Amino acid sequence: DATAKGEKNRMQADSIREDLRVAFDSIDADNSGYISHDEFLGLVSVKEAQQALQNLGIGVEQVKTVASHVFFTRDNTTTTPTTSKNNKNDASAAGGEAPDSKTSFAMTERHLTFEEFVAEIMQQRPDQPATVMHVKDISSEWVGDA
């Protein structure tokens, strides 16, 4: 029966959410209502958190990988392009960007509320299908934004 299956799924989700709440509260060391990357890594030492993650299919060994993806975003910073003394139009000749301009990447850490924490953890489950945005995120991490 579809109704019984839906109710069972809702009860499982509620149980996981309760476990994640206990885990969140136990790792929010400064009681700010937000968790940092370092606090998140503390999940591996919280029994309830380990069980909640295992129920979602996320093993303890995956926590560091999940943490780096969830807590850090890459900011692209392009330095000011320079032109050579011989050709002041190097930038326009290269399609609008000087050939010797450089892009650097800075990593920015974000802190998560409980709701953001739950949403991010739920997205990291291995049974979730990859989307076009996931592929774009991965490719931009490997080759940079186009």
C-alpha cells in the first residue's frame, strides 16, 4: 500500500532528522547554532552521528570528503591582465583576455545552520542520482570555470 510505504519513509526521515539534530547539537562546540568544518569533522567521534550517517549510507571514512565538499567553496579571482610593450592590444587579440592573465582560487569556508546541515547531508547520500549541476561542480573544480 502506497500510504503505508509513504508513512514508513516519513517515519524513517523523522528518525534520521532526530539523530542528525543530536549529532549537530553535540558537535556545535561553541553553541552558536552553526557548525564549522572542524566541528563537522567531530562527527566521527559521536556514536549517534555515526549511526545517522550509516543509516544514510555515508560511512565514517567519507566524512572528510563530504566535509570538504560541503564547507568549502572556491572563489575565482582573476588578476589584472597585463599587456606586452610590443602590442598594447594583446587583450583584444586574445578574445578579450590577455594571454598572461592568471586566475587564482581562494577557498572560503561556510558555516551551516541545522537546516543547511540536514539538506547538505541528505544531498550527499550515495543513493542520490548525480545531476547536471553535480557534474558542473566537479568539472569546474578540476579544470576551472569556463
